[in-house]
Amino acid sequence: MSKKGYYGEFGGQFVTELLYPALLELEKEFAKIKRHEKFQKEFKRLLHEFAGRPTPLYFAKNTSEFIGCKVYFKREDLLNGGSHKINNALGQVLLAKYLGKKFIVTETAAGMHGVAATMAANVVGLKCKVFMGVKDIERQKVNAEKIQLLGGEVVPVTRGSGVLKDAVSEALVAWIRDLPNTHYLIGSAVGPCPFPEIVSYFQKVIGEETKDQILKVEYKLPQVIIACGSGGSNALGIFQAFLKDQEVELLFVEGEESAALKYGSKGIFQGTKTYVLQDEFGMDRKTTSRAAGLNYPARGPQLSNLVKLGQVKVSTANNDEVLEVFKLMGKMEGLLPALETCHAIAELFKRRGKYKKDDIVILNFSGRGDKDIETVINLQER
Ligand SMILES: *Cc1c(COP(=O)(O)O)cnc(C)c1O
């Protein structure tokens, strides 16, 4: 990092003055707590006993035969809560507890982060309020209900288009209203400094495990690692451990209908300088990814920087390809991936026949698709 909170030219802290003291406190305390042995021990214990880490690196035999090389899935879908979101949620609630906070506010889209945040808040005895766009509540009903069953409060957000970015804005407002008692548990590597740093730190366990696991079974590194994303928390989670391994291609897949890296430009969005889909006036454009978790008009600043530097390559998958993949995976592997995860799988399928038999591809299987079953059934009936 050159300047504080920057990754190359991306990142920073573009927020109202009211937030500076809270962000500064967070940054200072995070730097401290990282070094506490007691914190690390408790974080590791919860990742293991509560979340279910380490997750398996699964040799997907049927997919391997189909693609023509060795395909492994890093099974984040097996975690408590159904996705990688619990890694970051557990880390941040411990941080909030340490800061003496009483309440957690957060945003959610597909509901995976809302579920994880509420679960994690319960573990350490904090109350959790989850802001969720009305459109997302409608298409991810099961998760909205799950949050409430867990004792979390779901606050419907009607402003804007009633989707993820609107929920982020509302959660930020709620945080500002009660800074002394509240921690904003952001769900991805987005937002102002130090949030991207905190989230990617708590997610890096994915790649550390993956590296150990692949070396143990194959004695070599993969040709390519594929991950889907919007802010980039699961992608950074698995990529970070491989950034210095130049022979490993790192491939990020965004939604074609929300492709900020492909179609966007540099701008300031929700507190950070990054790639964002915007119109000529700098207003963010409407996005229409069916996977609620990818339907965000900006990427995180770290990801933007890695892409600009050429260390991470980018591709997209569209709504139709994603639906196709969802239906195929169930039959082929007995797995129902989240629609978000299907973006990565769609890219994998496009690479059929492009690798040698002994080449290794690792796909970060970011979450499970139980939440998407109703959406998929409704689409089939039309
Ligand atoms: C939230 C989510 C994503 C996208 O978020 P990132 O922070 O970009 O990883 C991808 N997959 C699943 C299953 C999710 O829940």
C-alpha cells in the first residue's frame, strides 16, 4: 500500500466527516487485535467448531471428466450458514465485542451475509439488525425468514431499486446514528478504509487451506483458480495465498448484468475509489443480475487494483448461462450451488477441452443454492 488505505490508486476513505473518528478507531483497534494471541485463538476455535473449517477441497470427478482435466471445488458451501460469509462475520463480531459495541448493523442481498452476521452476533451475544432491499427480500425469502428465526431484525429497504447498494446506504445511516454502541459489519471487501482490509484479512483462510490441501494431494499448484464475486471477498479469500505464485492464473467472474470491471470506469462509490458502473454524471447505473449477491455496481478496491495490475483476469457469465449451470450441477455432481457460485462454474464450463488431462483447476465453491430453488422453479414455470 502506498498511501494509507490505498491499493495502487484505488481505495481511500470518501465519507462524511461524522464517520472519520469511527473508521479511525476501527483501523487502530483492528491492527491491535490482530496481534492478540487470545483473539486469534478464539477466531480459529469458532472457525473450526462453529463454522466447520477447514472445508474440504473436493475432487469433482464427474466435472473433471466433462472438462478434461482435474477439477477441485473448495467447499465453502459446507460452512454453517451456507457460504464463505461466516468467516468474515465471526472475525468482525469478535472485533466488535472487543470494541465494547452492543449492536451490529449490516446489509444483505442474497441473505447469506445477513444469516452469517446474525449467527455470529448470537455467538458473542450481540443484537443484529439487517438491512435488506425489498426486491431481495422477495427473491430470497427463505434467507430473510432464516434471519428472523435466528433473532435478527430484517429492515426492508425501499429506497432506490430496493437492492444491495440501497441496503448498504441505509445500514451506513443506521451506523452513523449510533456510532458509540454500534459496529457496522460490512459483508464484502468494499466500502471505505479499513473495511476492505478487514474483510479480506478474515477471508484469507480460504486460500491458506486450499494451498495446503492441493499440495498434499497433488504435490503441485493449480493452473488456474476461478472465483465469482462482486465486492470480491471470496475471490480475495482464495487468491491472496497465491498472489506470489506467478504460474497460477487467478480468474474472477462477475455478472454480465453487473460487470463493473468489464463495462465500468473509475469512480467514487460508497466510500471508496474503485471500478463502478456509472453514467456520464457519475451516478451508479441500474444492475440486473439475477444472483442478488452479485448485483452490485462496484467492485472492491483491492480487486480493482489487482485487475489493473494484470494479476487477476476477468470474465463474465450472464443470467441464462448461470441458470443452465445451476440445473446441470445438481445432476452432474449432486450439488446445488448458489446462483452466485454458478457464475464461476459457467466460466469453468466454457473452458471445456482447453486443458491437459493432468492440469488442475480449483473453483471456489462459494455457497449453496437452497436459497435459489424457488427462483429457479419460478423461471422454469414461465
Ligand atoms: C455474497 C456472496 C458472493 C459475492 O460476494 P463476494 O464478497 O464478492 O465474495 C458470492 N457467492 C456467494 C455464495 C455469496 O453469498
